[in-house]
Amino acid sequence: MSDLPESEILLRGRVVTPTDVLEDGLLVTRGATIAWIGPADEAPAPWNERLPETSDDTVLPGLVDLHCHGGGGASFPDATTAQEVRRAADEHLRHGTTSLVASLVTAPADALLTRTALLAESAQEGVLAGIHLEGPFLSHARCGAQNPDDMLAGDPGLVARIAEAARGHLVTMTIAPEVAGVTAAETTADADDDAADVLAALVRAGALPSIGHTDASAEEVEAAVDRSFDLLAASPHARGPRPTATHLFNGMRPVHHRDPGPVMACLAAASRGELVVELVADGTHLAPATVASVFDLVGADGIALVTDAMSAAGMADGDYQLGPMAVRVADGVARIVGPDGQSGAIAGGVAHLLDVVRSTAAAGVPLVDAVRAASTTPATVLGLADRGALVAGLRADVVVVDEELRARRVLRAGVPVV
């Protein structure tokens, strides 16, 4: 593997742009940048003189995962060395995820600070695109694979300490709006006051609030989304204008026609362009029809496909760890192991993001939309304007896949990694 990008690479095949598929397209990278993209028969000199042979391959932008706990046998919440962090990130990189946010789970405050500091080192080196904390200000009633014993009331001071340990790399935190201290009782609370609530502390730190693991009413979620959206609009530190929803449907009160709960509130906000919803569209967390319906309702610009992957991604069935929780993977599904040894709630995913794109397309979502939700939209959430699409001038993050959407070649900033 070269440490430096090759001077120029020509890739020919079906090329997925942000809005279309070029059936016989050409992508040219020069150094770390996309130099040209278009129909192969329109390639200018000198590239038209050395076109590659036509191919059945498909060329995609590098994928961007906002929510990942590990892979390749390594777990971000349990890592104690930079080598473990890189091992997990590399597992996903080899399968087309060129920008990865490392996710922690609910844990004691000291453990969160220690793990955040470790992940910040890898983010400084470019191994990670940022850090996400799934907790600790979550609902006991919707804890899922999170340890309820470590869940806390909202603490803006702890947010500030975590942000300091993250050294500018804290990009998002999952919060439950109904937990005391998460959102101010009065929506007019001063956005510049770190002590106002957790939402204000997150926005001040340059992080996005993410609604999740919540038993809140629709009204409570609406108020939290409105406050988060307004805080982000007023903040010079915001990486993007929209908060997010952590794995929509999962870890949330289900929809009822007389109690719409958080799901309907999040969908409504996303349809207005005020929220981005995560979907773990891996064939396990959500039914295919659910995935297709959300795309119809919200559109790819309001959806970030994520893996929620844990250390078992890319590994065989067996026993694993996710923070303090024991996990057993059987038939490709990860579940918490209870005190009685029986499997319980789903405990994250075992897929790569390219697998999620494949499942989404199989659900009937157009490939352009599935790819956009796994690249352009999450890059926009992170404020990474230099990547996330196959557009001339952007960073040369590229995935070449076969007819079954399996990675054949991966470039990250023009450097071949597979």
C-alpha cells in the first residue's frame, strides 16, 4: 500500500453521481482530488487517449458512517490503545467507509473521558472523522444495549469536560429530551450559557444533539428539536444546521395513533429540513418496507444510513463485549446476553456501511438515493464540505464495487487502500 496518492488514476464503469448514474462513466483522480468526472465518450484529452476498457464495475463515493462502535474484533468503547482504534477503523475502510465517526456507549464519567481522549488522538491523525457519545443522558425505559446503571441526569459540566477531552472532535451526542437537565424548561434560555442545559453545552462545543434512546412524547421531542435547531442557527461553532436522530425507531417509544411519540416528531422535523434521521437499514434493525417508506417521506437529504456496528462486524458469530455489556452474535444478529445467559435486545450491528447500502437498494430505494444517504448527507451533517460525492474538486474518496455491490477497490484521498 502506498503512503502517497498515485499521481493519476482513471476509473471506468457505472459512475454514481449525486443525482444520476452514468452508465459508462469515467472518473479521474489526480493526487488527493477528483480531477474530472463525466461520460467516458466525452472525456477530454489526454484522458480520451488512454481510456480503460469498459467495465461492469460501479464507482461510488467513499461512504461516511456517523455511528459505529467498532469492527474487526476491536471495540471503540473498550479500546485502550491507538492500535485497537485503527484496527476497527481499518475494518470499515477496507469495505468502503472512508470517513468514520467512532461511537462510545453509556459508561461512568471517568471512563467516557478516558475513551474520548484516546479517540481524539486518532481523530487528530485522521484515522477517525470524529467522536459520537451514545449517552449517558438517556432514558432507562429505552436503554436498549446501554447500561441503565450508568445513565445520568443531564449535566452541562460533564459535556464541557468531554468536549475538552475530545479536542474539537466531539461531533454528536445522543440525548433523551425528557431526561432532567437535557433541555431547559424555558426555550428562551441563553444559547451562550453553558449551564443552560445539555443542548446548549453541546452546541457551544461544536457538537450536534441527537435525539435517541428516548421515551419522550412527541411534544417533548418537538421542543428539543426546535431548541437544537435554533441554537445551531445562532452558533458560530456549529458544524451543520441540523440536529440528528439516533437510529430512528430503534431505542424509541413505538408509534401509536393516539401517542405518536418521538418517531413521528422526528419524521416531521426531517421532512421540514430541520433534522437528519439515522437508519440502521441492515435488514435486522428495520424491515425493508420501513426503510423504503422513510425515504419516500423524508428523501435522501434527510437520511443518514449508519451501521451502529460493534466489534463483531467482519467477524464470525460468537461472544463479544460492548462496553460493560456482554453480547452474543448468532446467525449474524448481535444481542445482549442477560444474567440468565439468554439473549435479549439487539446490541448494535455487524454490517459494514456498504452492506447497508446494498440492503437499502434491495428494499427498492434507488441506488443514487441509497448512496447519497450513506455519503453526501452524513458528510453534510459533519460539515465536511470536501467529500461525500463524486464531484470534480472534492477529495478523491472512491469505492469501486462489483455487480453485487461488494468492494473491489477503495481510494481514500487518492491513496489506494484495497
